[in-house]
Amino acid sequence: MPWTQRAAAWATSALLLAVGAVHLDLYLASGYRFIPTIGWLFLVTVVVAAALAALVAVRPAAAALVAAGMFCAGVLGGYVLSLALPHGIFAFKEPSVSAAGWVAIAAEAGVIVLAATVAVRAGLRAWSDRRPS
């Protein structure tokens, strides 16, 4: 495995832990656990982020990194919908982006960029391996 993919895996794991930590803090300290539907989704986000962080750290395959990127794209999409839609998502409207929100956005975007980079590089590598010499 190239060192660049290993570095991307460790960075992805760290960013996933940041995503999980922000959502755990919001769930426990900011009262998000009391919001119907949104509360348990925040808890699911914490668990999935931790599981993906462990998976990517232990087995840094391109597929695991892409799964992490897709997960973060979904989480980020939900956040954008809660901000952009007139009534939010699941009847929850986020009033504005908080400091924790900016941290989560940065971490999720970082995972998405790293996953896309690894996926493109893996695809290019597979394509060049199949090309006749």
C-alpha cells in the first residue's frame, strides 16, 4: 500500500473521530438528545463515525475510505438541509452555523476530499494496470 494512502487513512480516521466528537458533544451537552428523530440520528452518527474510524485505521482499503466519504457526505447533506429548508429536516430547523457546526463541516469536508482523492487514484491505478503496454 502506498504511503500516501496510509497517510490519507490516518487523516481520515482522525477527522472521523472529530465528526463523532462534535456530534457526541451536541448530543450530550447541547440537548440534541431530546429532539425527536434528530437526537437518535446524532447518536447513530457518533457510533458510525467511530466504527468507520476504526475500520479505516485497521484496514485502510480504498473501499473503506470511500465508505467514510459517503457517510460524511450524507451527514453534511443533512446539516445543509437543516439549515436551508424552510422547516429544516424532520421538523428541526438549525438557526445558523455554530462553532461546533464549522468544526463538523471542516472535518466532514476533509473526509470527503480525502476519500475522493483515494478513489480517483485507485481508479487511475486500476485503469493503467489494465491498459495494454
